[in-house]
Amino acid sequence: MKSIRLFLLLLVAMVLISCDREEEITGCTDHLAENHDPRATVDDGSCTFSNDSQLIWRDGQPGGWNGNLTTYGVVPEVCKGSITVLTDTSFTEQPMRIFADASGEVHLHFRLLNPRTARNYNTGYVHFDVLKPEGTDVETLEIYTHGKRPQQSSQCAAFNRSHVVEISLLALPSEEWHTISIPFLDFTDLMLADIRIMFGVQTDSHAPESEVVQLNNIRWTRF
């Protein structure tokens, strides 16, 4: 009888020790943080959060995640068509001029040098300024965001991303800047962890090698 009691006491002690060990797992417990640890049971104050606004491209210069242009800089990648930057000093802005390729197609996106989690951008907006050049035949743009891709894949290889949101430009006057804001809720299949592609635009059926559209001030905001 004494041996049974002793065994039960040892068993209870082992369970208590096991529970204590589990409770002592420290880390970031906030699920919105960039470094959230789902195993952590005690928050150790290490949580980090992304800025409320992330610059992707402005006036000829790419941005960087939380302003870090070295480790988490943004790189524009052109898959179809070409881009130039309007650098006339008489302009206060330096927009990106986007041209179709020989088949009349455009496809470009902006990639992070190193992936970052975007879980605290599950709500918010993607914004960009757009101008229709005189004589352009553009009617719509297809916009996507929140993409991830293997590190070793080529820049225009297939990758996981949100479905596109189609934006009509028919009602916009030519040669005037307009700001377009798209809620993240309008995109489906968002990739919230380890993103590499922050913003993409594609369009087709244009005059070969014609200037299609100008873009500037591309950014994400959490609110």
C-alpha cells in the first residue's frame, strides 16, 4: 500500500514539473507581431511590429521594410514590358513610366530582398498614384499583392500570390494624377507569412512598345 502511495506521489510530482517547464517557455506571444512564437506561454517583451506604413516605390527610388534599404530593400522586377523614370528636374515628382513589350503586354512586380512576415497587414490598404499618358490605350490594370516565392526561383517564375483586383481607368482624365487605394480585404488568397512580392501590376492588349501608364508613391498602410 505504501509503495502505491509513493508511486502516485512521484507521478504527481513529475506532472507538476512537466507543467512548470511548459509554463516557462518564453517568447513573443502576440499573434500580430512579426516574431510571434506560437509555442511561447510567457511573453518576454521581445515582440516586434512592422511600421504602420511601408514604402514600396517613390520618385524613382524603391523603399525598404521598416525603412531598411540594405537587408529588406525592395527591388522592381520587370517580366514583360519596360520601365523608365521621368527625371526632368522641372517636375517635383519622378514617376515610373511603364511601356508595353512587343506583344503589347505589361507585367512587373516589387520584391523584397529577404522575406518578411506580413501577418499584421491582414487588414489595411495598398495605395498608388496613377497617371494616364496622353494617347494611351489603357483601360484596366490588374493589381496583386502579398506574394511568396522560393529564394532560388527566377524573377518571373510562377509564385504564390493573391488573386488580382481589376482597376478600371476609363473614368480617369489623361495627364492628371489620381490616388487609388485598394483594401487588403478586396484581395483573396493573401500570403501573410514570409512574403517576397509586395505589389504587382499586369495588363495587356496594348499597342506594341507604347507607353501604357505612369505610377508613383506605391505603399502599404495598416489603417
